[in-house]
Amino acid sequence: MSNQIFDLQPFSSNESFPHLKITGNICRNANQLTICYNLGGNLRKIAIAPLSNAPSRKDELWEDTCFEFFLGIKDSARYWEFNLSPAGHWNVYHFDSYRQGMQEETAFEKLPFSVQNQADSLALALDVDLGKIVSAEQAIEIGITTVIKYGDSEVTYWALTHRGAEANFHLRDSFIVKL
């Protein structure tokens, strides 16, 4: 079992935003992946959709506050993008290589995760069986990211590392968690 803690950093920006901290941990046990995000600070100005009574697969979740991670197989160009909305909506996309061949990953019919939203914190936890897309023996590389939307306009991009001149979660050299 491999367990790592993380602390996301915002992409450098001239815009000001409320004091926030995004931390968490990620763990892989055989093919079971658990990731927990903790968003803390002044959440009053952040657009956080209320928890839905009927969470479902939805596109373009990254246009609003969304917790994400990118999972690639070591020494392979293929990767997956997992999107998790505080409203409970989700999606998983498969890519053949850098931003190429994007399609919904049909191996996942549901992606249940928990969300706990309080005045000054939000916690989101996912426990997923990766056996539908990778074998337990395959080494994986992960980029952990979050999109934060303020009010109805400004968006900030948070990640373990920002390797490009612009915020770009798809850059493979930013998949720095090795599990």
C-alpha cells in the first residue's frame, strides 16, 4: 500500500482570491485507489454547487468548481481524467495521448464519492476500483488538480505542480505522484 499527502498550489495569477488551502491524501492498495480532498478557508465567495439528489455523469464539470485527477500508466501515452463536482456529478475521460482521442471512459457506469460541505471547509472522498482500466501490477502516475470558481466569473487552477507557461493539467510531466 502506498499513501501520500498533498498540498495543491494555485497557478500564478495577478488576480486576488480568498485565502484557501487545498490538501488531501491519495492511497493505492492493489487496484483500489482512494483520494481525499480538503478545501479550507474563506469559502463564501466560491461557487460551490449544492449536493444533488440525483448525481450523474455530466460533461464540462471543469467550468465550475471541480476536483480532478489525471491518471497515466507509466511509460504509456494513454491517460484518464477524473472529474468530481461538489454537487456529486462526475465524469471520466480517456485520452490516447496528450489531449488526443478524448472520449468518455465507458468502463465506469457510476463513480460514487462522498462530499461534506461546511461553512469553512469542504471534504470530498473517492474510493474507486481501477481494475476496469489498469492492472494492479501496472505502475501509475497521477496529477492532482482542482478548479475553483469564484462567484460567476473568475476561475483559478490548482495543482501539485504547474509545468507550463499557462495552467495546463494535461502536461504529463505534472503527473508527479507515483503509485
